[in-house]
Amino acid sequence: MYILLAIIAVIFFIIVSISISEKNIDIMSDYKEIQEAYKKYKKKNKALAKNINNLRPYLKEGSTVNLSRYEISLDDSFLLIKKIPSTIDPNQMAKKIGSPSVYKDGVLKLRLGEKQANKPVAVISISPIDNIDTLTKIKYSSKESIAEEGVIKKEEWENKKEFFDEEGLKTIKLRVMDKYNTWSDWVSTEIFVKREEGVRSIHASNNKLLIINNDGSVDTYDTKAPTEGIVKKEEIKRMKTASVEGEHVLFISSSSKVYSIGNNEYGQLGTGDRNYVDSLKITWGLENIVDICTQSEYSGCVNSEGEVFMWGRNTENCMGETDGKIVELPFKIKDLENVKRLKLGPDYVLALKYDGTVVGWGNNKYGQLAIGYKSKKMEITTTLLEDIKDMAVAKDYALFITNSGKLLGVGDNKKSLLGTSYEESVLFPVEIRELKDIKKVVCSNTFIIALDYMGYVYTWGKFDIKSNRYSMEPAKINELTDVVDIACTINKGFALCNNGDIYEFTNNYFGLRKLGYQNDED
């Protein structure tokens, strides 16, 4: 009886000892030691180890690792642990060791040899993916590519372009390299780029007409050389709009940056110097530009945040600096925000805000600032105008279109251009009542052209300063219909029709002529 009890006690002691021993096993320590032994084995043996006991000679001297607890997978990829102590979280251990270690079906598989990364997979992301034309700025990303630990060390692209100039199907390719210098296979995707036909808008000043096409290309017409016709400017691409004055031009590109060309005597190109620019040059520091305007000696623009920037000659303190100072780089106008459109007179400024109000500053000799009195304003001043959607300025008068399509005028009225014959200077905005539903208005110092929403064009004033012809009331040019845009130089008007035809005219009585392109057979 005593012998039996003794045997049971011994067995119980052994079981308890084994249980305590199991809990005290340091699998991480064993793993590191076995891994080092495997590295030593592979240096001397080309064959797979397959059996864990083949690693015994390579364990460090005095090792206490119990190899009987472990196995090696047939391909030597993993150290297998089937009996896992309850004190160990196998999933956490697999995660700690790293891929491809895993706990699955009750077996903990720990990476045995050097870490072998899975081959990365390149993934191309493009925005936008459709409705792409030659003006569309395309954004590319490889962020969705798959790689070990999400690390992309290097990427290679083929045919990755922000813009495509030609129409057609475009193939973009990508491959990526992971942290182990392993390249993925090349992947590709296709996009279709279309070229928009037709004319987007027209802009004019002095003796030059600029034509901005829907594909971003630019054409020009010189009124001093009408026989040459419209000339294509192959070197100018991807432009959305422009402002021209005198002998210089500013463009807003399809990436919403400002480019300039031409006369720069007063720094009006914003290039940081006063050198003449004979090929397109970027005006640095201007981003996300939505509106641009230029006068003969200074320029300005508005960004998407409603901020105003100006540069050039600071006549009548139009830029808020010392009168007459030349500023060669764009700078932000202080205390002015939420601006939508900007118009520059020779020596005064009007800014249209998003709420439909207008502020102005500069020369106000004839009341052109619409503040109700004549007085030069050095500071930004709120005008009497409300509910305004667009503006146009001449030397000494200004015009405004309300959201309801009314046309208002203020300033110099010696020739009765502003809808009344009783005041030489209109200090309070007065409506030109003969016109309704006005979409756009342009003007020179001596005549005005207006376009309504029906596509009809009206004009009044004097086109030829030497002529005695002078119309004080708006008259419709009956031959012009379905017009979508208008512009004017110092002595000519231009109309863009919906079909892309462009007409030149001198007044509502005569001189209407369709413009042709240089070398046209027609």
C-alpha cells in the first residue's frame, strides 16, 4: 500500500514538474538560437535540413534548447511548434517575427531562414480616369501598390504625363521596388485623351486679338495687318484664359498658373525684372489663379481663396505702396478678401466680391469708383454697388452687370455713353435702360459693346476718333446672331459666334467682316 502511494506521488511530482517546465519555456529565445544554428548549417550544407536534429551540432555550446519540441517544415521555410505553452499568444508571436510567420490550424509556423518578401504588386491610380482632354491635369499615384510592410522604395513610370497634347489612347505603365530591392512586374492601364474643338474665348486690346481655343492652344490677329488673317501660335499650349493690354499678355494655364510674354518696362509681367520677354515665362509664386487682369503698366490676379495679388508700376497708389514705385514681383494686397473678379483701370482698381459687392481705390476724378463723390481714394473703399456679377473699365468710366442682367455705368459721361445726357460725370450708378438681360460688356475709352443672353450684340459710341459718327444709344448689329463672346481693341469690336466664326466690326453701321486663318484657301 505504501509502495503504491509512493509511486503515485512520484508520478504527480513528474507531471507537476513538466507543467512548470512547459510554462517556463522561452520560445522566442529558442527560436533565435535555432535560427542561428540553421544559418550555420546552411553555410556548410547545400541540402535542406528537413530534420530538426540535423541542427544539433550547430547549437551553441551548453545550449539548453530541447529540440524535441520543434520540427522543421519539409522545405526548410518554417520552424514548427505544435505544443504551445498557454502563457504564449501564438498570433502575437507570429506578428512579432514577421511575414510569412503565421499561426494556423493549431500550429505556430515561424520563419526559419532569412526573411523572403513576397514579390510586390504595382497598382496604378489615375485621377480623373475619364473625360480627359488636352487641358486636363492628370494626377498619378502608386500608393495602392502592395509591398512588404507597405514600403515602396522606388517606382518607375512610362508615359506618365501631367498633360497630353495629342488626342488618342494612351498607355501608362508602372513597376515598384520594395525594401528588399525586389521589382514588381510591369502593370499598365489605358486612358483616352480627346481634343476639344472650337474656340473658348476671345480677348483684345490696342491692336491685338487673342483667341483661346478649347484645346488650350492660342491664335492671334493683328488689326494693323488684317490681310495676314488669324495666326496660330504653335508654341503656346494649355491656356484657359488671357488678359492683353498694350504690348504684353498674361495667361492662366490649365494648371491655374500665370504665364506672361511681351513688354516688361514697368515689371508688369511679374518676372522679378524689367526685361522684355519674347517667349512664355512663368510668373512665380502664383498658384490656383482664377482671374487675371492687366493694364499697360501694371497687372493683377485673383486666386481660388479670393486673395488679390498685384505687380508693376504703382500709379495712383493702386497697389497700396509708395506712389510711382515699381514692384517687379507679385505681392498680396492687404485687407482684401473674398474677391471673385478684378478690373484694372489705368490708375484705379475695382474688385468684385463673391457677395456681389464691389470695392475700389485709386483715381476717382470722374466718379468712376462709384462711391457717390469725386475724391482720390488711397484706401480700399466699398462702393454703392450691390448684386453685381461682372464689370468692365475704361480710362475714366466703369460698367457693371447685375445678376438680373441690368447694365449700370459710372464716371465720365461727356459723350453720354452711360445712359444719360444730363451729367458729365455720373457719380451714382445709373442704368442703361435700353438694354436687358446683358451677359457681358466690353469697352474702349470711346465706345461700348454689350452681349445679351439671346446672343445679340449692341454697340454705341465712337469707334474712329477722327469720325463724326457717334451713336449715344445702343443699337443692335442685326447681322450678328448666336454670339457667345465679345472683345474690343482701341477702335474695333469682335464677336465670337457659337459655330466658331469670329467677326470684326467698326460700328453698327458698317465694317462687319468675318476673319479667316492665315493661308486659308477660302
